[in-house]
Amino acid sequence: MDGKRIWTIWLSLLLFLSGGFTRRGQRRFVEWVTGLALNVEEHTITQSLVGLDRPADWKSLESFAEYGSWNSSLLQLNIGWAIERQTDCLWHGYRIWAGDDTKVHRNSPNVWGTCTFHEYTARCPNRAETVRAHNWVVLGNLVPAKDQPATFLPVAGRLYFRKSQLPAGETFHTKNELLVETLQQQITEQKSPHLAVFDGAFAVGNVVRELLHSKTGAPRIEFVTRLRCDARLYALPKERKHKRGPKPKWGKRLAAPDDGGRWAGEWCLGQAFLYGRVRQVGWKEVVCQWHVLGHQDPVKAVVAEVDGYRERFALVTSAIHLTGLQVVELFCARFRQEDGFRDLKQRLGWEECRAWTKNPIERTTQALFATLTVMRLLQGRLTAEAGDDWWLHPPWNKRKTRPSVLDVERLLRQNHKGIRECLSNWLETCGKDNDTEPP
């Protein structure tokens, strides 16, 4: 696969994402994202331009990040549409969205938007208990693959601020509100049924109720999440024959998920690709009522015993036609979002951001989301055209059966001369814009 063919695919993807920019902004956006993908050192604007052999453009790109016309909402929608166009993104009939929050550490209190947070020392023994960081609520798509882990493609992110450390001019929103708003924004113009997967921290009433019955009129979004071990579950109410009075709202209380083996019905057995390999799963499911959601909407509660894990999984979903095995499969795929955070931080330098003010901080993060998503989409196109010949099959790792973000980066950097030449030609010809147009 030569550099010109790679550049053709790469440029077509970036031009689709940059539809909301001005002509000059489109030019700078393509240059920025390409530099982030080709850069091997610090992922700053200046270092990225050095990697492209275009250091003279630093002032223009810095001005674009700070002052340029930038429609974040439209860019995020374009990323979502690009995923839908380029991949078979439906999984069990739904488009799967994964939402979670993550911290990007910044040491200086002078950086806009940073807040102090308590870190669990058990998870991070070499880190201070109180850290200063940006706290991002991130939303992305989970794209399925047969007998392989799903792929996480980041789409959108919103900054969360502690109320006591809110920057001037910002409105306070909880993490739950940010997740719901970002989800609803993404699905407004998409027809596919949607399902959100998130951890138990978001399994609260103001999230699940708003997803199913939005006050703003947004379409219904089904969900899969984790149940508390002591969650209050109730059987569906039975109609009382020959008795007067209203129908009861709640049925008989069921055993808590910790004692899910006492639920009515038999244990089922099956196999699914979970956490890197095919695992045996035993599960029991029941359609019931969940106190957090209310009596109006039935849910399906699932307890599962997964091969390799001592503790049972306790899950709940509003998509009651899904089987218990499918619910476990979707929830376990949520962990791929953590892999996406790792790639953003380690491969693309999310924690190396040198921005200090609002616009560059938010735009750098969105540019990184676009870079990772385009790299993954490029991976899919290359695999469809060239099979598995384009990525490294290391003889020391026989278990490697799929390409990684590092393989895409390696391919781009092996062809960096051709890509840089194509970029320069595009910037000077097709990307040439009117000098009077604002950035």
C-alpha cells in the first residue's frame, strides 16, 4: 500500500469530517489531524508541524486553534455520520454508544478548566491522593467484530467542573446531565435504534429516565448498565380477578441481584466473545420492575457467571427483547472504551496537551478524537482492500490476530514522505483558499 493511496483514503475521511469549517479552517484542520497522526514526539501543534516539515505554518495553526471558526457540535455529528457510513455499526439491531468519564492530568492551577479530584490510592499507588486534572465525559461508538473485540471510536466529549471550582462564565452541569445531553445531541438526526452502555455510576434515575422519556422530546435511547448488589427489583404486577380497586403498580419484591440464583426459571448456558476470548457464560434473566426507573417501564435483569471471573455479573437493560447472553456481551464490550482512553493518552498524547486557554483545550481534545476515529476508519478500509498484509505480524506474538492503533501509526510513518508530499500539494492547490476569508 503506497503513500498516495493511503493519502487518498485519509483525505476523503477528513474532508467529510471538516464539512462545517470555512475553506481556510478546513485546510488547517486537515493539516492538524495529519500532523497528530504522523508525529512521533510531543503531540503539540509546533511539534506536529515539524513532523510535517511545515514549521512556518505554526502561527496560522495556533491562531486557528485559538480564534478560528469552529463548530464543535457539527464536527461531532460529522464524526458520528462518518462512522455510520464507513462501518457496519449495528450490533444486535442497535447502534451502541459507550459513555464514561476520564481524567487528563494537568499540574498547573493556571490552566483553564482544571479541578482537584481525589484519586483512589489503591488503584494508583504512586500518585498523590489529590490531583489536578481536566475531567472529560466522553461518548463514542462501539463497532462489533466477529470473534474479536469491539472497536471504540470516540465521537464527543464535554468537560465537567466541580461546582466550587467552576470557571467564570460557565454553567454547572453534573456528569449525568453531560452524558445525557451529549447522547441526545448525537441521535437527533439518525434513524437507527440506539442503545447506551455505561457503568453503574450512571445507573441512576436522572439518567435512565431521561434516556427513555426525554423532557426535550429526544428519541428513546435504550440502555445496558450494572445493577447494585442490593438493587430493589419487583415482579410484574398481576391483575387481581374479581377484586375492586386500582391495579397495583408494583409486584412482589424479588431477591436482590446478589441472590439472583433464587429468581424463577432455569439457568441458561452459552458462549460469547468477552474480554479478549470466547468464554462460557451461565446466566439467569427475569423481566421485572426496577425501583430506580419506576413502575411504568419493565426491564430485564440478568445475573451471569462468566468463565474466569469469581464474582457474578448483575446487569439490567431496558431492551427486554435482548437475551441475557447478549446483555452480558454488550456490557463487557464497554471496556473497550478504556482501551480507547489508553490510545488517546499514550499514542496520541492527550496528556501532553500544552494548551492553557478554553478554545485550544477543547479543540485539541476534539482534534484527538477525530484523529483516533479516522485512524480506525482507515484501518477498516485498508483491511477491506488489502486484507491483513499491511500490518505487522510479530513472530514473538503468535496470538496477535488483529491490527492496533500502533500498526496504523507505523504504516503512516513508513509512508510519511509520500503523505507529506501529497499534503503539501493539496494545501497549495486544492486546499488553497481566499486570503480574505476568516480562519
